[in-house]
Amino acid sequence: MIVSSVASILVYISGWLSGQPELHLEGPSVVSPPQLQFELRHLHAVSADPSPRIVFADVQRHELQSSPSFLVDTTGTTKFSYDINTRSTKVQKPSSFEAYSNARMRSLRFRESEPVIWQDDETPGPDVENRLTLLELAKMTNNAYVDPDDPQWYDIGNWTSSYPFGWEPDADGFRGHVFATPDNSTVVISIKGTSAGLFGRGGPTAAKDKLNDNLLFSCCCARVDWTWTTVCNCYGGGWKCDNTCVQNALIEESLFYPIGTNLFNNITYMYPNSNIWVIGHSLGGALASLVGVTFGLPVVTFESPGERMAATRLHLPLPPSTHHVTHVYHTADPIPMGTCNGVLSSCALGGYAMESRCHLGKSIIYDTVSDAAWAVDVRTHGIVTIIERLLSDPWPPSEEAGRQVPVPAPENDCVECYSWEFEN
Ligand SMILES: *[C@@H]1O[C@H](CO)[C@@H](O)[C@H](O)[C@H]1NC(C)=O
Ligand SMILES: *[C@@H]1O[C@H](CO)[C@@H](O)[C@H](O)[C@H]1NC(C)=O
Ligand SMILES: *[C@@H]1O[C@H](CO)[C@@H](O)[C@H](O)[C@H]1NC(C)=O
């Protein structure tokens, strides 16, 4: 039954593939950024060992062919690759990960800042103002592929039923895919988030993941009301919160950020000379962004909760510009909007307090509430909704403005947790 729901998604997916971008042959005077073609190379996941670590599975072409969920286009042709338009993207990289880590440690321990030597670089990144590029990237964050040995891989959750979070209940937290161009020049790390624990399962890291999520994306230890057990003891009554306490709790407990940096280090070990991009959906998008600002990588996220507060609480040194990070989300999804947090909200029912709302970098925000009369509903959070309902067709308000997607803009005036008073 689960498998058949995957199959029905694929029927949808096959419809979009017919709208593949045409190949434009360039005349000698026309220099346009190259289009890259990616193929799936590896699956990655966090192992369920007592000490969680990143595990990889290589994907062979014949495995895709024999799996029920490889992508087939409308002509019945198997599609193994994703075509992505590129554009030159300015990034800022720390001079070394060591310099970065030292600056971070100094900020953590002594609350002092150290100039991280940021180096400007220009790299081919995804053309984020091209709708079909966003669509392909969104598909690359989808769980349409399967690990042939793992029946759990099929379990993308009950997104069509009555309690669909869209946070696919993976077994052990973060997992995803690694795509590469045939010549290995560019590699995309795709990170899917977790909802481990939501359905009473989720392996040994589930409780910790949830704790982390609540530390990272709630204002004060997931204090919702008196019926809730908070995830740290920093709540000072009323609307007061001890900020240092929140940071310490996060830094002591956090698995979230190290999972991302380890994953990146592992990929650079496999692909030492490649340009690396990071993409992700939901919590995976937040992690993609934190990894991207750490290493200076092009990032695209879908429906990520606001991660700016998390970056601050983790004491990540931020480069002068984070514009190589692009968030794509829509206004009917309460998770990136930071509104999935009332006592009766579906997030709270799942044990999550998603309150952060400010994003780093630039955001492409689809106003689905005003422009398409969508109702605010956490069920619009799933990546399948983004693929099917948001990106697969032209977006009329953008089209009228002669654009393909809403204008990417930094969230300059965003205020976090305004009703709280933070001490220290
Ligand atoms: C999906 O729903 C069915 C029936 O409601 C239930 O038996 C199953 O456990 C659910 N799956 C998940 C992953 O929650
Ligand atoms: C690309 O990288 C993989 C390692 O994952 C290697 O096996 C393969 O030979 C490389 N291909 C090219 C064309 O360099
Ligand atoms: C991945 O990274 C971790 C920590 O950085 C390291 O211990 C592990 O050996 C790496 N694994 C691979 C396959 O590179």
C-alpha cells in the first residue's frame, strides 16, 4: 500500500517530465551559463548505531532500473538525470575549516569574535530564478528513489491521509541523496529532514533529534504552555528566557550541526575537486543552509524553518554576505512562516514548537495565501506539494511581472520571538 502511494506520486512526476527544458544550441556570440546534468550516485543516512554516523550506499544504474520508483517520463523513457541551469554565484569561503572552527570556539567559550578570513569566490551555482531549475532541485530532495535493501525507504509517511506532516518519518533522522554530473565537476548533496519520533518510532536518535529541533527552532526550550515539558531549563517565568542557558543546552546536546559538517567532509573526501551544492527540504533545508554558510556553498532549500536564530545560537561565524543561500517557501506553510506553534497547532500535537521565522540569505516567497487562496495548513509543507502544486506550473503573479519565480529578497526586517525577553 505504501509502495502504491509511491507509484502514484511517480505518475504525477512523470507528467512534469514532459516539460523538460529545450536544449538551446548556442551561437558563437551567445555565452550562456552551462546547463548541468546530474545523476544519482549515493544515498546517505545517519546510522542507527549507538554513536550515530553518516553512512552511504552507492547507487548503480541497474538498481534504479529494477526499483519500482525510478523516474519515467511520459514517453515511457527512464529518466536518470536532472537538468539544471546554472548561473555564476558569488560565495564567501573561510580560509580553512580550522580557522572557522577556531573562530566559532572563541565565540562559544569567551563570547569574543575573531575575524574569520573570508575569501571571495565565484562558482557555478543553480539558476534560482529559473522555475524549472527549482523544480528539478525540489525533485532531487524528494524521496522518489529507494534503497533496494531497505523496505523502510518506501515509507514516505501518510501524506495523503489525515495526519500528514510532510516531515517524512524516516527511521533515523537525516537522510538523502548525492547527485553528481557525469564528469564529477559538480556534486549536489540533498538532505531530507526528519520527523523521527512523531509516529512513536524512529530509532535511537529520534528523541535527540526532536530535542534539537525544539532547541533550534523554538524561542525558549519549546516552552508552549504549562502542559509542556520544556527541553531545557532556561524559562524564567512570564516571557523571560535565559539566552546563554539556551545556547549552552544546544551546544552540549546538538547533533544537528555536526551531522551536516561530517556529511560535507565525507563528500569532499569522495569528491575532492568538485563544486558542491547543498539542497534540502524542511529541517534538511535548515541544515543545508548552516552547512552552506560554514563552507561557502550554493544552497537552495524548500520550506525550511527559519534558521537564522539557530546559526546565532550555535555561534556560527557568518560571512559578510549569505546571498549564496536561497530559501524557497510559501505563505500557507506554517513551518517556514514560524507560525506552527500554538498549543493546538499540528506541530504542537506532534511535540514540536516551530517558532523561528527569520531566514539567512535570500528568500523566494510564494504568497499562496493571498495569490492563490490556499488555507494555512501544515499539510502544504510536504515536498510533493511544492513539486506538484507550486513549481510544476508557471506562477501567475510572477509571470505577469515577466519573471519565472518571485523576486529573491533578504529578510531584512524580520524579528524573531518578539514577545520574549532574552536575558544575558
Ligand atoms: C499510516 O496510516 C495507517 C492507517 O491509518 C497506519 O496503520 C500506519 O501506521 C501509518 N503510517 C505511518 C508511517 O504513520
Ligand atoms: C567520479 O567520482 C567517482 C567517485 O565517487 C569515481 O568512482 C568516478 O570514477 C569519477 N568519475 C570521473 C569521470 O572522474
Ligand atoms: C566521515 O566523516 C567522519 C567524521 O568527519 C569520519 O569519522 C568518517 O571516517 C568519514 N567517513 C568517510 C566514509 O569518509
